[in-house]
Amino acid sequence: MATTAEPRVALYFDFDNIVISRYDQLHGDSSYRKDTSRTKTVAPGTQAWKRLQQATVDIDAVLDFAATFGTIAIARAYADWSTPVNASYRGQLIDRAVDLVQLFPLSATKNGADIRLSVDAIEDLFMIQDLSHIVIVAGDSDYVALAQKAKKLGRYVVGIGVAGGTSRALTAACDEYADYDALLATDAAVADDEDRATSRGAEPKSSTTGAPEPEPAAEPAPAPARRRRASSKSVTDSASGDAAPESAAPAEAAAPKGSPKAVQFVAPVEPGADDAAAGTTRNPGRLLLKALELLRAKNDQEWQGSSAVKNQMLRMDPSFQERRLGFPTFTDFLKSRGGVVELDETPGNNRVRIRPKKG
């Protein structure tokens, strides 16, 4: 069997579990089942509609964190995708190459995701022996046996769950556990880095330690920053898929006044077709900052090797290519971001860090 030095990760979402846990964390125990149902659409402007927007699960935050452990070789999400809330995430999951496993409800409250997910995971561990990590996105104590078995088979087990909705036994059974709110803190740090860069304006910066920054190359306009706001579209529009990207409106303006038509909640989406045509699906500057923040949180080091940073960026967005952005090398791309990052090219070093705060 061919093996590589790159760690390989298997990621499994119990999607209902994480969505319901997040909703109940923000709005109170059992609120999700009170406010929604498997077949009911949520009308815009209602309290449930606003609550769903607030509790939207950030798919990118979970997948980007999982990518810090290695190449994501398997990614599956288990749920009943015919329900309105789950269906609203399908586009995002498919865009990130996550396989959607359909589970029809076995009863009013159970869909059997825990059994199906565990069986598939154990089968994958035996069939694909070079899987080094298994990431379980769920908080149910039903996954304790899976975590214990995976550890027994020599895999590194990572759990991701919502505070207040994760079993203490599952946390203890994992080699590493990440709280979902901590993943969102990484995005908040990236936003803070961008704000600081904006506040510096066009002031020239030194891109290398002890050396002046060369004049940056002309850079094509980056892809639009990824939005995570919730939006809504009508059930008819959602089924036909004919909605134009330019017609998308912010969450606050999504509810049409006086419209009698029931509107289905749709999780926040990113511009897809236009970005794909442009080459990269994520803003290159934000992608760089996200990679640096994730690596810094993982190894607690301020300086990161340039090759490790680029590798992490490719794990998060395989379409990233500095040449498409007009830079012959990745180092040139880093130098063009001298207002946000600092490059160390002293002999024996080729590393980068987020430019520290002044004072």
C-alpha cells in the first residue's frame, strides 16, 4: 500500500446533533424542537427565523480546524437532508467536498445517525489503514465507544462539540477536544487582524526582518470576503435554484414586507459560481491570516514556516495558486501582504508571522 508522510484525516459530522446543540446553547434547552419541526418552514421575521440565523453553524470553521491535523481524506455528514434547516446547508457542505449521507427518521426524535456513523467509521479505519486521525463532530455519549475503539486501533481522536451539549465521557475518550466557540474565536482573531491592517492604511511596511520591503507587485482584485450572514429565499426559489447572486441581500433585509409566502431558512452562503470562474473560492488575504491563526493556536508558535503556511492554505482551499494572483512565488505573495504579515528571510530561515500589534 502506498503511504505518504502527510497525516490523513477522516471527518464525521452528526449534523443534527451539532445544529440542535448550537441552537439550544444560544436559546435554551429543548428550544430547537419547540421552535422547529422536520417539515415546517420558518416564515421570515418570526422569532424562530431570527433565532435560526443567530445559531447558524459555521461549516468553514469546523473544516478548517480539522485540516490542521492533515489532509481530509474522508468527510461525511449524516442527517435527514429533506428537513428545511438541514437542507439549507447542503450547498456549503457540497462546496467543501463533504459527502451527505441521507438518514430517514426512525422515530419522532431519532434518525440512527450514531449507529450509521460509527459503523461507517470503523469500516473506514479497517479498510483505509493509513488514516491517522479521526474527527467526530458531535457531543453525544453514544460516540464514546467509537472514540475508544479508534484509539485502540492507533488513531488520534479529535472531538468537536458545543459547550453544554457535549458529554463529559466523550470529551474524556478523545485525545483532543475542541469547543465550537473556540473555533469561532479564530475567525474573530482574523477579523481583528484585518481591522488592524486597514487602520494602518497604505503606510509602507518592512516585509522582512531587518530589510526594507520591496515595492509590491500589482495584484488582481481578490475574491470577495466570505460572508457568514444568514440569508433567506423562498421555497420556490430554493427548489428551482434560479436566484441570481446579485439579488442576495443581507440578513437584516431578507424578509420581504407583507409577503404571504412562507420562506425557508437558508444558512449563509458564499458567492460560488463567480468565485470558481475567478480561480480561487476564498479571499487570499483572509485565507493566509486564517492559516496563520490556526497554526499559531495549534503549536503556540508566533513564527510559522512558509511551507507549512502554504500547505495549510491548500488544505483549506486547494484552488489557491499564487501564480493566478500574479506572483511567481509564494514568498512574493507574502511580501505583497507586508501590511499584515512579517516575513523572515534571514539565512537559514524562511518563516512568516502576523505583524504584531503596536504598543
